[in-house]
Amino acid sequence: MRISAPLALAALALASLTAVAQAPAAAKPTPKPHAAVKAPAKPILAATPPMGWNSWNYFNHNVTDQDIRNSADQIVATGMKDAGYVYVNIDDTWEGDRDASGVLHTNSKFPDMKALADYVHSKGLKLGIYSGPGTHTCAHFAASLDHEVQDAQLYASWGIDYLKYDLCSFRQDVMSAQFPNDEAAQMKAMVAAYDKMGKALQSSGRPIVYSLCQYGWDAPWEWAPAIGGNLWRTTGDVQANWGSIVAIINQNAGLAKYAGPGHWNDPDMLEVGNGKLNLAENRSHFAMWAILAAPLLAGNDLPNMKPEIQAILTNKDVIAIDQDKLGKQGTRAYVDGEIEVWTRHLSSGALAIAVLNVGSDRVATHPFHLSLAKLGLKGPEAGKDLWTGKDVTLTDNMDLTLPSHDILLVKVPSPK
Ligand code: GLA
């Protein structure tokens, strides 16, 4: 009789099993406990601050499906994708009406959201969308009140990867309508509304980055991570002017301890390349967002981006500070007149040092003396100037001149 190889093996296995079964009890090999089979850890969503682009700061109410496609194309063509920009986020004004079953439809500017998501995904990018907990968004389009689960499922069915959820009309619809003159109850209702959408996203079956936009009300950094928030706005809306950038930087001082992998303070989207910000201001804005471990969501007109703006947005050394895997947000070490000195601890013991001239031209002509002692350093500290790409050595009390609104950003690999 011919026995096939597998059958023969099976017979052998059976024979050895029987042999073990018949052996005296004392000779039984002690069964080894199975090595614990670990389920593969779920990757952390937004393990580093999300990077991408958002339509609001430039296109505002006018954004269309075509603008989103063009922007996705440009993210690839300009090297932004290679530099780490992934999310292409549609902000307000895509929403249409709900039908009789409560399903929200897009308006005529966005004829087919699923097709748009497929297009963006085909470029190796991800698509973000926008809504809010009230009846209406800030631009008075339909929002998600009482449709949270339905909307989260709709987003998942389209292939959405990111949701910005903006408080807006929830303030009037629920907070002041239901709890007039009771701020504590209003805030509780707000947190519950964000929790509701957080749960809806988590049960949607798709990993969707959850971005809270409620302007820093009621210290979201204290409760947003627990309800699944990956980032939360810390302030009101950014504007493309220096005063707004500086005000936001100041409002984020003190929040470092709340940021970390999967949960970030959001000082709002980038205005780099917008408005009247000059080159120094654009550099400083971008560098400070990197120090703040902020989401880097460009907000400019990508098809018409000037080369010097592209160079800022794709500076890999500065981006590496923002995306440092330790996820430790930088802090303001000290202020001396119009100069602010910030540091950020990086992986492998490196340190980023930012010296920002928030004020006038005085320090352009009369040097400021950098105190390394105030940074806990002795010097000399060998590093790299991340804007010029040149090596620099920082020494205690060294003279530094800086044009108004400009920044010196240095990475010191091995601080002493
Ligand atoms: C609010 C937000 C902005 C933007 C607009 C859209 O003002 O803070 O970032 O999303 O709404 O209407």
C-alpha cells in the first residue's frame, strides 16, 4: 500500500502521541505554557502631529471639489508629500441638505465625495472633512446635532480619514438655550457633545483623526484626550498677520505638558504664504509651530505657491523638529525684552533652541546676549542653524543680532 507523505507524517504523529499517553505519569513532560500571543498593537492615530493642508485659510467659503483635487496634485508635485504632508482637509462649506432619512448630502460644489476620497487616496494622501456638534457650522451649513452616528458612518463610507469638529452654533442651539446663565452646565454639555462624536467615530470602523475646534474653551487639553481627541484648538482663529501669530504663541506657553503622541495642542492652521506675512514672519511662524509640536496644516494657495514659501514649508530639518517621535512640546525658557527664547527636547537627547525677535528692529542693530545658563547649558554648544543649514556654535552670553520678527532656530545634537 502506498502511503502519501502527509498521511505517513500523521501516522507518526499519532504514534508518538499514543506513546506519550501510555508513558508512566512521572515521565510525562511538563507541558510548556504557550508563549502569550500578543495581538499586534493598534497603531496610534496621530502619533506625531498631523501634517497636511486645509482649505479654509485661503479658499474660505469658495472651495470646490476641483480645488481639493488640484491641491492634492500640488502636495505631490511640490515635494510636500515627500516632506510628510498627508491630510488634505476640506473645511466648511461642503455640506448640502439632509434627506428624509436624515442622511446628509453634499452641495453642488462637491458632486461626489466618495470619488473625491478615492482620488485623494490614489495619490497616497488622506482626506479630511469638517462638521460641528450644533445644527449649523460657522458658515451656516448643516452640522451634526442628533445625527452624530449617522454622520460618522457616512464619513467612514466615503473613506474620510480626519474630522475637524467645530463648536459654532452648538453655543446657541444647546449651551445657552438649555442652560442660560449656568456656565458650568454649558461646558458640561459641550464636553458631552464632543464625547458623543468621539464615540461615533470610534464605532465607525475606520480610523479617523478627531480634531476638536472649540477655541480652547474650558481647557480642552484637560479632557479632550480622554474622549478620543487627537488634537484640540487652543485659541481663537489665526489670522495672516504678525500680531495674531505672536498672540497665539503666547497663549500656547504653559500647555506643553498636555501634548504627546496621539494628542496635541493645536494653535490653528498655518498662514505661511498668506496675507501680508513677510519672509521672516513666515519662517518664525513655521519654526514656532514646530517648537510647539503643532499640527502642520498648510493653508495657502498651493498651485500658486512662491518658491521661497515652498522652501519654508518643505524644510525637512524644521519639520523633523515638529515631528520628533518623543512628542515633547517645547517651552518658553525665558523672555528678555522683545526676545523670547524657547527650547524643545528631542529624541536622542538633542535640543532645539529658538530665539525669536517678536518686536522691533532694535536687536538688528544692537545685539542681544544669549544666556545659555538660563537654558541649563554651559556651552559651547555645537549645532546647526536650521534655516541657513550652516553649522553654528552657541556660547554663553554671545552677541546675537536678529531682524524684527525673525527667528534663529538651532538644533544641538548633544547639549552639554
Ligand atoms: C471657525 C473655525 C475656522 C473655520 C471656520 C469655518 O471659525 O475656527 O477654523 O473652520 O469656522 O466656518
